[in-house]
Amino acid sequence: MAKTMTVWAVDWLEFEEGFGPRPDGSSLHLTLKKAIRYMGEEIRRYTGIHTSDPDGTPYKIDVPVHVYDEIINAGGNLRVERHFDQLLLR
């Protein structure tokens, strides 16, 4: 069985004027503190027409080591423009 590491995940919903809500990928974080800080940074980047909101609260998931390494290389936060399960399959 492949080695895994536990990280925090946040799912996102995009809201764009005239289109309504739609899935906006996920973000993966080394710690809960990093996840919460990242959520706040994303919320501060909102414009009046376009936003991306957390779809729920951060939750723990196990990821393969190669994904964990990508999160580290990205500074502890990795945004994926699709649901993280697709990232885990590659």
C-alpha cells in the first residue's frame, strides 16, 4: 500500500453574476492554521461580480506522498482547479 500523509482540504464554490454557484475546485493545506489563513486571503480578494467561497469547513484527508510534496513546494497551500480526487488519481 502506498504511503500517505494527512493534510487539510477545503472545497470551493464560485459565484459569478448571472451564472450562480458552481464548483471551483479544492485547496489542500499542510495545517488547519494554513487552511484558515488561506480562506481569509481568498475572501479578501472578492470583487463585487465574482467570488469564490469555501463550501463547508476544512476537513482532513490522506494524500499520496507526491501530492504532499506538491503542497510543500507550493508553500503549504495548493489550489487545484478541480476536485482533489482527480489529483489523487494521477
